[in-house]
Amino acid sequence: MFTSLLKRPSVRQHLMNRVNQEKTAKAKAFSEKLLRSGGFTAVCVGTGTPTPSERAQPCVAVFVNGRFFLFDAGDGCVKVMGQQDLPIGLLDAVFLTHYHSDHIADLGEVINRSWIMGRIHTLPILGPEGIAEVVEGFAMAYRLDNTYRNAHHGDDVMPLPTAGATGERFDAPTDGTLLTLFEEDGIVIKTFEANHYPAKPAVGFRIEYGGRILVISGDTLRVPGLDAASQSADLLICDVMNHQIVGEMEQQQLNAGKPRNARFMHDIPDYHIDVHDVGDLAQATQVKHLALVHLMPSVDRLAQIKAFFVDPIAEKYDGEISVPNDGDVFELL
Ligand SMILES: [Zn+2]
Ligand SMILES: [Zn+2]
């Protein structure tokens, strides 16, 4: 019966209109809320790591006083942004912490999808040394796509001059201080040097607006710049690893006759911050709310998350702790 009803053009049209209108109205209202003047919202778009997981890889969308900035663009972030109705066509700029694949894998799609969805300016992509190579690589891979779409839809709909992105390099100070990258309409974006060697340079970011402070650690050990950036932060979105558990996993892999897996476990603690350092840092800098992302080991059971990450941090830090899922929203203003 339903099949025959759907074959009638008027019914089908009505249903299509209704679906489209409802989806469009909901997305429009959400977009307007995120981009309202005076607002400040962080969306943890991707919260995962390089290891296979249900989670998208690192990406934070920041909506601040009418602007939309993206911090990192790991695999799956464009899909999550679509599911969450984030207004990707209105993206203003992208900031990258470093060039490990889990932080840039979806950059080509961010550039391309934002153009398809109506972006009308060349997309600035800011990052430390290496940015030109990364942006040019994606540009090369998408060059043919851009010409096909332009030829198909025309200059009015898909103009080639705004299809791409420009890589803009900055150099974070090496003395643990902060560098201001952007200052406009009360919004201040600063960067600091992280320690994620041999991924060098690597950086993190501090975004200030309306008396509120958001910090994105990037991948790093505890370093003076992260302490300086985190001072009195309202929200610190922080990389985290439990070094003890990773050490035990290394031994398990050795015992199981899997030396290659053991080698990974052996190598990674020297460039991700340990739970105890996260707790000490957040307490010392009086962070109000800590959001843990990029969990290593990558676990999803609540009991494991609590035992490996939340409990050891809560021993040292008495502020609020969250472990967001992809798409979780934090309102700062
Ligand atoms: Zn990394
Ligand atoms: Zn990473």
C-alpha cells in the first residue's frame, strides 16, 4: 500500500517537500544560533586518534561572535559536521596543530565541501612550517574535481577562484609564550609551541572572547606554552594518554609475540601528555572545565574511560571533567 501511495507524484512531492523543509528549517535555526553575534560555542567534532575507532579523528569547530573556525580536520570530521548540521559553507578559516594524518586527513574534504556548500572566499588555512606543502598537496589532488564542477555548474554557482585554500604559515614562539594570530571584533586567537617531537613544529591554540577562554592542546607533552595558555581557561580540550596502561599493553604485546605492536606502545608515550600531568596542569592553571579527547589507549567503555582517565585526573584536579563524544557541544557564551 505504501509503495503505491509513494508512486503518486503529488504524495511523493509533498513528502519530499516536507522532509526538505523540516531539515532545512532545523539546520538554519541551529546555524543561526551558532553564528549569533556575541555567541561562543565549541563543538568537539572529532574526538578519536589514529587507531581504528567509531570516533572521527581530531577536529574542533569554534563558533565565536559570528565567525566559524575549524581546528584540525581528522578523518570523518566532514561526515560528523554534516550529521550535526554545522554550516560548513560559512567556514571562515582552518587552524592546524600539526601534520600527523589524524589531524589533516579530511582537509581536502573540508576545502571541497565548504565550496560545494556555498563558500564564497578562498579558505585560509593557518599552520606552522609545512603548511604550504600540505595545502598544495590537497590542491593538486582536487584540481581536476574543481574543473569538472566548474564546467558543469558554471562560474556563478561554482567559481574556480574560490574553490581552493591558501596555506598561511606562522611561527609559534619557542620560549613558552603566546603569539597572537588573529584579533578582530573582540575575538583573539593565540598559539603556543607544543612538544610532539618528532612532529615538529606542533602547536596548540587559545581562543578568547567576551571574557571566556577556550584552549585546544593539540598533541603534546606538558610544556610551558600549554601552561601559559591554560591559565584560568573556561574549557581546555586536551589530548590525554595513560602512560602506565600503555606500558602494560606493551608488555602484553611482547608476551603475545607481537613485537611490532609492542614497539608502537613503547614509542608513543614520549609525545602525549600523561593523565597525571593533565591533572596537575589543570589544577595549577585553574582550568574550570576539562574535556578529554584523543584518548590513548583508545577505549570506549565507560568503565575503562573512568578507570584509565577520569579517576587518575580527578585525584589531582577538582574542576569539571568531560569525555565528549563526536559532535558534543560546549557553550561558553
Ligand atoms: Zn600527532
Ligand atoms: Zn593525533
